[in-house]
Amino acid sequence: METNPDDPKKPLDEARKKTSSYTQYSSIAFQMLGTIGLGVWGGMKLDQWQGNKTPGWTIGLSLVAIAASLYLFIRGLPKQ
């Protein structure tokens, strides 16, 4: 890796940019996991509360949570 004698902080800045993008994408993954998990949990609780033998609420809220997490993912992407 070449360093510029005029700017000794350049390698440090590049490392920070890489770390910043890593943390941004990992936080998006945890947000998706939480959103989908909350939808599944809520659907299971509603099915349990209503005494449903078929998991209608679980499937429905899971699909809504997946759509919501994809929307949040796309919205959270950096603009280029």
C-alpha cells in the first residue's frame, strides 16, 4: 500500500471507511432479523390467542415483516 508523504492519515481514513461500511451493513442485517422475528412472534401469539389450528396470522405477519424489512433495507442503502 502506498502512502502519500503529504497525507500520513490517508491509510487510516481508508480503514475507517471500510469499518464504517461493515458496521452499516451488519446493522441492517440485525434490523432485518429483528423485524422478521417480531412479525413471526406476533403472528404466533395471535394464532395462539385465537386458538387457530392453521398458522394464518403467523404466515401473514411473516410476509408483511419480510416486505417491511426489505423496504427498510433498500431505504438504508447508501445513495450513489
